Amino acid sequence: MLGAMTRSSLPALAVLALGIAFAGGLHADARAGPASDDADRKERDRRLAMVELIRWRGVEDSATLRALRILPRHEFVPRSEISRAYGDHPLPIGYGQTISQPYIVGYMTEALRARPGMKVLEVGTGSGYQAAILAEMGCEVHTIEIFAALSRSADERLRRLGYGRIRTRQGDGFDGWADAAPFDRIIVTAAAGYVPPPLLEQLAPGGRMLIPVGSVYGIQDLILVEKDLRGEIRTRRLLPVRFVPLLRGSR
């Protein structure tokens, strides 16, 4: 599931909320009726300001920034959080889960180095925002969510917004998606105690994986996993983060 994050280069480590359940779930449509041109302009301006902040913090990849500029984040948050949709912070989406801080979405997307045509596995669909970002960049996206209700709502949302080619599945992300493997890229948006062996097996030679690793009760490390063409694994710590835990079983 999507979680909150921090970055070591910021002046102080910001401890971000993990999110709480809310009544009513995610909104079916951010607008009660036909939106005025003025409202559209305000949403666009808020989105562009959000992306400019992400760029100022160091995210430079043009494809990542383009996708962030295009995607309406307010469509992926609860109705009660629409006014905060373009702030640089995580927001609760129910079931103790969150939509990640926009900066960490940009940072992880850039670090993943996803390119058009690549097959990408996301573990932790949440509201579908990260999956839509990757699809907007031309990737073939497979995304797994452990909470059945979130998986259903994300699938409906993605289809409504024109991302119906994203493949969604409800299940235990620890085990990956073996019948669709191998994957050129894997992105895990929940913290594990260690890198799940099935995900390592499903990462293609030459592939890259991003995963938060560490205690679910404190700060974790965002780990970059690289598999070379011979199948050898190399890992590197990128920055301190705080994500919700990678859960097991059926929900």
C-alpha cells in the first residue's frame, strides 16, 4: 500500500501520517456537476505548482514531470481531502493506507527509470495514482493490492479515467505476479522487513526494483535493487522513508 515518506536532504526529517480509514471511500467524481473553466484553471494551476515544487526538490526526469502535470491527483483522493490534493503530503485513502506524498511519487518514478513499453509490476495499488503515472509514461502496468475494496475501487477509477489497460489484481504482493513475470521494473509502495525472494525472481535481467525496507514502527530505507544481465543482484540505499507495512494474507 502507498505510504508516507521523508527525504534526507531536507532540512529536517518530516514524520508523515500513515493514514486512517474514512467514511464513504474515494469519491466517484471530484465534481458535483459540470466544472467551470475557472475551476479547471485553478485545479491546473495547483497541479502545476505541485510539480514545480517536486522539480525544485530535485526531480528532473522530463517524462516523470510530464505525467505528474497531466494526472489529476484530486481524482485519487477522498472527497473530504480534495482541497489538500495538491499539497506535498500523503493523504488517507482508507483501511489505514495512504496516497503517497507527491514528491516521493516523483522521486521513485524517476529512480525507477521506466521507459515506454517496459513491463512494470507495482505492489500496493492504493488509489491507483502511481499505476496511472507509469501508464501515462507508456509502461505496461500490472498492479497488486491486498485490500479487495481498494483494488475494486482503483480498477473502476482507472477505467473511468482512461487507464483501462492497467491490469489490476487483488492479492498478496509479497508473492508478486508470477504468471505475468518477468518484469523490467518493480515498484513496492509498502515497507517490508526484507526484499521478498519472489520479487527478486520475477525481476528481469537488467531490471530495477524500488522497495522500502526496515521496521514498520520507524524509519525505513528506500532500497534500489538492480539485477545485471547475468542475474547477479546489487542493492543500494537511496533515502530514509516511512511507508505503511507490506501486509500478508487476504483482506
